[in-house]
Amino acid sequence: MKTKFTLLFFVFSFFSFAQTARVKGIVLDENNQPVENANVSFQDNKTTTNANGFYLLNIPAKVKSNLKFSHVSLKAAVVTLELKPNEDYEFNIVLKSNVEQIGEVVITNNRNKRVEGVTTISPKTVRLIPGANAGVENILKTLPGVNFNNELSTQYAVRGGNYDENLVYVNEIEVYRPFLIRSGQQEGLSFTNTDLVQNIDFSAGGFQAKYGDKLSSVLDITYRRPVKFGASLEASFLGGSLAVETASNNQKWTTITGVRYRDNSLLVNSQQTETNFRPRFADVQSYITFTPNTKWQFSFLGNISQNKYDYRPLSRQTNFGTISEPIALLVLYEGQEKDRYTTFFGAFKSIFTVNDNFNLKFIGSAYHTTEQEYFDILAQYRLGEVDSNLGSETFGNVNFSQAIGSQLSHARNDLDALIVNAEVKGSHKKDDNQIEWGIKYTREDIRDRMREWEVIDSAGFSLNPPIINIPINEQPYNPYVGPLVPYSNLRAVNYATIDRISGYAQWNKRLRWGNNDIFTNIGVRAHQWQVSGDNIDGKSQTTFSPRAQFAIKPDWEKDMLFRISGGLYHQPPFYRELRDAQGKVRPNVKAQQSVHIVLGNDYSFKMWERPFKLVSEIYYKSLTDVNPYTLDNVRIRYEADNNAKAYAQGLDVRLNGEFVPGTESWLSFGYLKTEENIENKGYIARPTDQRLKFGILFQDYIPNIPACKMYLNLVYNTGLPGGSPSYADPYDYQMRLRDYRRADAGFSYVFTDRARAKEEGSWLKKFKELSLGLEIFNLFNNQNAITNTWVRDVYTKSQYGVPNYLTTRVFSLKLNMKL
């Protein structure tokens, strides 16, 4: 067996196939929980499911095979399969407690997701694929329609939206992120702990009414319930994680707890600013379940996290400009920054099964964050011409300074937020109909203090802010007699409370039209909210959001499915959207509104006798009551005014399948155009207008040494707008940042796993999985820029956009272990 691999696009593999096939999948019980130690057999070939209900069995190809599933506490099931040579077929089944099953009893996990336009991602893929900020978001960024330009951030933009427009659920509980973070370096860990994950679903738009009030996307994650003791460990130069899972003998109690620690020093020290810098992040997360009987199930999800960001910059040199006119920015720093973000999250969930067709869910959660952002940093800079003469003794040095100046930045920002939720949800089934509904109350209590100012001078002359009623400073040509004031000065104290009531109802129907399969979903959401507080008196506002999905699977020889979905989507303002550029809360900001339509096609087919899927979607969004914003790194500053309209349109395509047998890889392409019209001044690009996107996620192994594996994560995004100072009119600055190009690679050797179990007496027998790998971040050492630093020259009245570069090439070792 030989495999040839290219880094750019495809891998073509040619193999000699035996006349056998593999069937694999998950055995579940009626509560959709994995069944351990279930027997799976065909004639003399037998296996048992593991702790996650997973099995893998070789069976003959080109013949009908009667596959039997059995368990001591459940009724048996027999199915008939006929597979092609070397076919790797996924077959998931639910064993019932009172009915034996004979015939086709396939439970296709992805069937409902397919008609809903939801992408399902394997948790194992998330854990294996390398990235500077590895995790679920690292994989999302390889999907079409998902854009980003900062490997140190877990935030992402979807189809023209911003970072605040994405819903994230864990076990149906909405989760939040800190408020004050302004840089990807400060973010630390994603809420989602990949060691605890069972399912990952993602929708880039046109999602159902049961999902909340955001404009762009939904990430829906389910944590798993263990069935016996287990432990896993991961360690690298960037930190580590430990997860422990337990289950009682009667399976009524289960716990899974994960602890993570991360230190980004290895990455940030590769940047151009020399610093004494140690950003440290840690969290502990636990999921506990209790199932006293078949009617009730109780669970608790808790998380405590702390981000410590200590930053003492020393110096910086950034070369930019052109070949004919090379320029360098040299900066000497004094001062430091100390930021802290501490969050506590707890959620209680109870499921009451009234009968087989009716269940109720009760969910209560609380999120508390205390954040501080303190810094005093003096930056003394000079902007000069670089000696580009190759024969010169001073080649590469700055020989002539054309601008000098300094900038003093100060902040004492504190925020304390408490968010409490209470929710009731129900689900009713009858025949092919399903009705789902829910009602939720949310209270957000925010205490916010801003003390932030900046003083700038150029060539020894203080610069005044670009606002009215301040005399123009024409130094050095004319004396300045006006007041000396900071270039920017933000001072605000806000005590705000937001009360929300939201709810939804939706109807699902699956039917047959001739020989064609039809799926419909119709629903509506409602949301009422009011902002109040000290010197804040907002009016009550209400929105209604009807949504619908329609899918048809024609009775064709080709396995195709067509979808259309969309509706009216609203995003009632969160606290950050209510606070304007001066820190003042405007309580009557309206919900942003979007009419969204998505047309999609799924085509499943065989290539090289292996399964592949081509998913394509075109979409259009028409947005009104838009709240304009500026984007600086990952900090969003809103105008807190609904004075714009916008649109987003594009095409997303993804081809995924087994380019190499037994592994999943994919290619993604996305085209996006999004523009906004602020106060009827004309359409300009929105801050997230990232026109083209290419992504490749690829897995491979050495044919003669299958334990040696390779993982590749490639992303190319065209440059974002955002080359303007935060105070400036965006209509005057429409330049773009450079294109974002990123390649992360991982190489590992698997000592043992489920496919390579060791014999008795081997020291590896005690491990379920053990591997050691090398990760290379930014494989091609591309210089990616996240923002521009604006440097002013008082003599020439010029401003220079100096790129702030991200991380360079970095190497790391990684150890994975599972007991």
C-alpha cells in the first residue's frame, strides 16, 4: 500500500484491497446513552463495545451479513448488511429494553443534522489537529463561512457577523466569555474542554427557533456521560490537561472532571515586541449526573477559570514599507500591564420523561465574572529610514529618523457581571410530528467602571484629540495657546440591569411525497427586554422572529438532499452593545434585525471506493437597525446607535471524506461580501468583510508504519478592513490588512490505542492510548498582521500604519495518554 501526499490540495492513494469490509459505530440505549460491553458478532467474528459504546468489526464484503447486537440488559437486534470491498461503514444502533429488532435498524446520527444544515465534527479530530489555540474553535476556523485572522484568539466571525453574534451551548446551556478582553493574547482557554466532549454540532446560519437570539451561528456541544473509571492526560510546552471520569456500579452516578493549564509564553515571545511576559490561564470543569430512575435525570455543570495577563514590554522593531522605501519603527517601553479575568459558572439541569413521547427539561444557570484591566505604559518611538544598501556596513540599521514621539497609555478598568438564567423546555412526539417549546428568564446585573486615557506627542509637541471645540495645534510653525488635554479620555461608571423573557415554539414534520423524503420545520421566537439601573431608564422592547426549514431528498440514484432555510432573526443588545465609544450606556438601543435565507445541497458519493460528501450553500442576509462597530484585535467598540443598514452574501463549499482510508479530511472554500451604509453615506466594507477563504484539514499516516501519523491544518483568508484608527471616520480609511496565511502541522507516533492493543505483560497494556508528537505552528513562517499601530509625524502631517505582526514559527512537543 502506497500513499502520496501534497501540501497544497489533494492526496491520492492507491491500495490493494482485500475482500473484506469494516463496520463501526456506536451502540446506544433508549436514552441515547452509550452501551458498554455490548456484544457485536457475525458468525465467528466477535467484538464488544468500549466505554463510549464504540465498536469496530471486520466482515466479508459482497455478501449479506447478519450482524447481531446484544446486551444482558437489553433486547437483541439483528441487521443485514452488504458492503463493498474495503468499505468502512458507520452503523449506529439503539437497543431497546422491550422489543427485539430484526431488519434495518440503523440510527443515522447525522440524518437529522443533514436536513437541518448542521455540521457534525468528531471530538477525536478536535483533539488531534494542531493549532496555536487548539480546541473546537481551531477546527471551526477550517470550515467555510467561518473567518478569523488571529491564531491566539478563540473568537471567530461567521458569514459577515462579528464575534458577539455567535451562540455557544454546552448541554443546552448557553455559555459566555469575559467582557473586557481586547487582545487575542489575553483570552486564554475556550470554555469548551475537549476532553469532556461527546458531540459537536455547528450551524453557520438559517438555524431553528429553538436556538437563541443571535444573528450568525450556533455551536452546540454535548458532554459525555462515562460508564466506568478512566483518565486522560495531555502535556506540551504550552501547558497541559487532565481529565478523570467515574461511574457508580449501578450507573446512577457519573462524574467527569477536567483541569487545564496553559502558558502562551512560547507563542507570544516569538513576536517582535521583546517583553517580560507570562500569560497564564487555568480552569477546572466538572459534569456530574444522577439518574435515580427511568423518569428522572439530574445533572450539574460547573466551571471556574482564571486568566492572568502580566505584560512588561521592553522594546520593539518593526520593518515595513516597500523595497524602494524601507521604513522601521523602533520603540522603547516603560511600564507594565496587569489584567485579571476570573469567572464562575454553574448550571443545574433536570430531565423528566413523562412517557416515551413527552419530556420536560428544567435548566437553571449562573455566570459571574470579575475583570480588571490595569496598565501604565510609556512608548517612546522613532520612525526612520532603513539602510537598504547590501554593501553598506550599516545595512539593516536605521540611519535617519523622520519622526519621533511618545505615547502614554493608562487604564484602571473594572467590571463585575452576574448573569442568571431559568428555563423550562418541552418536547412532544406523535407519529412523524414533533413539537418543541421553551420559555426562559434572564437577569443581567452589570457593574462597570472605566478610567482610561492616552497622551500622545510627536516631536515634543502634544497632540490634541480630533474633536470639536479644541483649538488646532499648528506647532512648530505657530505657538499653541489652547489647553493641554489627553488625546483620548474615557471616564464612566455604569450600574445596569437587563431583564429578559424569551421563548420559542416549533413544529417538525417528516413525511413522504411519492418516493421522496420531505422534512419541514416551522417555528417562532419572541424576546422581551428592558434596561434599567442608576440614571438609566430604558423602555420595554419586544421582537418576534419567525423561522422555517424545508428539505427534500429525491428518490434518485444519487444520494442528494436539497435545503432551504431562513427567516427573520433578531439580536437584542447585550451590555457591550449598549455602551458607546465614550462608555455611556444607551438603554434604548434596538435589536439588530436580519432577514436570512440559505439554499443548500448535500451530495454523498463514493470516490476510490470510499465515502465522500460535498456540501454547498449560498446565502443572503439583509440587515436593518444595524449597530455599527469598530474592530481592534478582538475588542469591539459599538456606536450604540441603530443608524445603519447592511447586507451579507456569499457561497460556502466543503468536500470531506477519506482521502486516506480510515481518516477524515476536508477542503473548504468560502466567498463573502458584506457592506454597511451608515447614516446613508453610502456602502462601505464592514469590519468582517473577509472576501475569500480556503481551508484544508488533512490526516495521513505512513503505510508501512501506521503508528506514525501526520496532521495538517491550512488556512488562507484575504485581508480584513480595519486599517483605520479607532477615532477615525471609517469612510476615510478603507485600506485592508494583509492576507492571513497559516499552516500548522503535527507529527505523532502512537505507541498504543484501540487498534494496536498490546499483549499481556507489556508495559503498554495499562494504557488505552499513548502517543508522542511534534507540533510545528506557522510552518512556513508567514508574517500575519492583526492590526496597525498608527504613528504620527507632526512635521509632514502624515500617519503611518505600522503592522502588528502575530506569531512566527514555533515548535512544541505533545504527549497524549489515556487510561
